Amino acid sequence: MATAYQDFSKTAQNAGNKAQDTANDLGNKAKDAANDTANKAKDMASSVSQKVGDAASFVGQKAEDATSAMGAGMKSLGGTIRENLPRTGMAGTASSAVADTLESGGRYLQEHGLGGIGSDLTTLIRRNPIPALLIGIGTGFLLARATSRS
């Protein structure tokens, strides 16, 4: 009976050890699966972030291209005005001034693009904060009136 008890005790102890080993293995596998899932989620988030950055860069480049094309169109329009309108008298002076303004504005857009416009606008606002604030308030007032009447 003592031997049967010892055999039973050893068997129970072995079963307990096997159960503990199995539980440890399952715990390790669960931990590995969680780590794999976390790594896949990080990779996916990184990929999405990269794609959003690429899309933003593409849109920014297209906006710069459109600005440059608009500048070229303004320069062309200035040249057309200069060629087709009178060159003498008051009308000639006015058409020459309009053509010069269009050409210089077009050249500015082609050379500086949106980044240059933003930088120049920031500098202008920093140098003249009160007039910029008043212009902003006036523009807001006019927009509010225009939209409330519609």
C-alpha cells in the first residue's frame, strides 16, 4: 500500500509538473503571439503614416505645380495685353501698367511658389500686426454679411 501510495504520489507530481510546463508553454506562446500582433500593428501604423506623408507631399507638389502654371499664365496674359492694347495715350499707359503688374506677379509666382507667398505674408503680418488684424476683422465682417444675406 505504501508503494501504491508512492507511485500515485509520483504520478500526481509528474502530472502536476506536466500541467505546469504546459501552462508555461501556453503562457509563452500567448506572450509571443501578443508581441507578434503588437509588431504587426506597429508596422501597419508606420506604413499608413508613410502613405499619408507621401500623399501630403504629392498634394503639396501638385499645388506648387499649379501655382507655377498660374504664374506662367499671368505672364502670358501680360504679354498678350502688351501686344494687343494701345501703346500711346492714357489707355496705353494703363495697359502697360496692367501688363507689367501681371508679368511681375507671374514671375513672382513661378520663382517663389506657395512657400514664398506664405513666408512673405508672415513677414508682412509680423511687421504690421495692427493693420493685419484690422484687415482680418474687416474680411470676417464682410464674409459674415455676404453669407447671412444668401
